[in-house]
Amino acid sequence: MTHQTVYVPDSINNAMSATLSSQTARPTGHEFQIPSLDGLRAVAIALVIVSHAGLGELVPGGFGVTVFFFLSGYLICTLLRREWESHDHISLRNFYLRRVLRIFPPMYLVLALGIALTLMGVFSDQLTWFAIIAQALHVTNYYYIYSGVGMVPGLGVYWSLAIEEHFYLVFPMLLPILLRTHSPKRQAILLSCICLLILVWRIILVYVLHADHLRTYFSTDTRLDAILWGCVLALFCNPMLDRRLNVATTAKGVYAVLFGAIGLLVVSLLIRDDQYRETFRYTLQSMALFPVFYLAVAEYKRFPFTLLNLAFVRYIGKVSYPLYLVHYLILLLVERHFSDHSHLSMIILWLVMTLGLSMIIHHLVERPMTRFRRKLET
């Protein structure tokens, strides 16, 4: 079983999800439920895991990053917009409380696990305190670009968490200004212009300054647009909060839009030029995800979106955050200590260990933290 270095297409975000169900399309009681999001998380994490299983040349694991980023932007901005429209303000205290209790416990638990395994000799890597502090303080992405020495093995994937943390740190403070001073259409136009400026910045870095792959792939300033495209959907023609678009009112229209989006995604993946891949590819993929997410939420009862809402698919989505955190760490462990086994048995062992540890973290850490957060918010 071969593995890729961390700088090739990784995942997540993200897996920075809120505790939302994926079964209904409208809020019920105190819950706000968005269909298909857990299923989309499951697809994204599957792309990442299959890619890291040695199929990176065939399966676009890096596309999983873009999906998670877009999802995070859409989800977070939808929740913040809904809070603003209900209360005419956004509670930064509650927002950061949710993020801290959602993100930090699993993240620091896995970081401690990786450190402990290394100190015990399970991994032969040499750790440095500077690298550990960088990973703990959410600057893994920039540390990896400019050094990358001494990081906890298997946890270079924290780079995408760093980008999302940078987004969470700033966006909730700026959003009320945007909501107060601009119409939904102008909000969408403004964020879209920022996304295009980020594209221009990537073009300058690649074609003029000849920046390498690490600089464009890992940096917050070059990857933030995928999250902001999700925010555009949340603010303008949001399938959960706004009137439905006419194109999505008939089966013919739905499938025409869906096939068009899939076609754009295929084109974005088939073009192999390195400079294109570090500039235009991220923008094309994010723009293609716009209709995919819209239809997945608005048409969740229509095939193929029904598949996203199957119980086992939703469950994989719910545990996608711990899956993302531990999958590469476990991959390295299996490769270094079970290399005398067959490739298939190593794959099976890796998947079983990864899923098992992720389920433990989800049920013993994530769910109790969710209940604790709800008590603090009441």
C-alpha cells in the first residue's frame, strides 16, 4: 500500500460541521436541519481516503478539500445569516463557543495521540516543539510551506483546519457589516469579486512570481475562495432560506443543471497542466459546486440526491471530521508496522482501525461536547 506525501491533494474540512441532521429541508423545533450535507461530507472524505490509499492519480483527493471548504462556507454562513434574520445580531460568544467545542477536543486529542505514538517509538520521526506549536495554534499550512520539519507524523492534514480557523476568526465579525449595509444581491457580488481577486492573486503567484505548488495549495490567501463561494450560496439564492430558482422547479431543469455542473467538474479534472491546476482549477470546481449544492439541498428527494441521505451515508458524514483527523496517522502506522502483510489486508486493517477510532472519538468526544455546548448556550 503506497501513500502520498501530505502536500498532494488532501482533504478537509473540513470537516468543520455543525451538529445538523440531513433528513428534512426545514427547521423543526430548536434544530435547523439541512438535507444532504452529511452525504456530501461522506463523498468528500471518501475521495480523500481512496486517494491516500494509493489511487491519487485516479481519484481526485484534492477535490475533497474544495468540497469541504465550500460546505463549511455554506453551512456557517447560513447559520449566521439565519441568526441575524431572527435576532438582528450575531452572538460572537455563541459562535466561537460552538467552534471551540466542536473543533478543539478531537483535534487536540489526535494531536496528543500522534505525539505520544512518536515518543513511544511507534514512529521514528523527530519532533520539534516549534512544529508542534504551529500545529496546535492553527498555522500548520504556513509552517508546512516554509519548513515542514519536525511535525507530528500523519497530521500534516491539519493544514486545511488552519485555513478554516482563519476564516472562522474573521468572517463572523465582518458579516454583520455586510448584512446591514448591502442587499443580498450586492452581498453575493462583493464576495464573488473577492473570490475573483483571489484567483488573480493565484495567477500572479504562478505565472509571474513562479511560486511552487506548496505556496498555492496550502495558503489561506490562495484557498479561501472555495469557502467564500459557499458563503455566496448561503447569502444569495440559498435553497434553505430563499425562494427557489425557476430552473430547479422541473425535473428537466434539475438534470440539465446537474449534468452541466458535472461536466464542468470533469473538465476541471481532465486538464493536467500544472499552472492551470494551481490557478483556475480551484475556481472552476467551486463554481461547479454551486449548482450541485443547491440541487442537493433543494432536491434531496430526487435521485441521485436520495443516495446522499441514506442512513449509513449520513453516518459516515457525521464522523467525517475524526475520519479526516486520524486517517493519515493510521495509514502511516499500518505501513510502517504491517508492511509484511498483503496489500489488501493492509487496506482492510487501515480502514477498520480508522473507522473504529473515528467512531470512538465521535461518540465519546464529539457528542458529549455537543450536549455540553447546548447547556452553555441555554
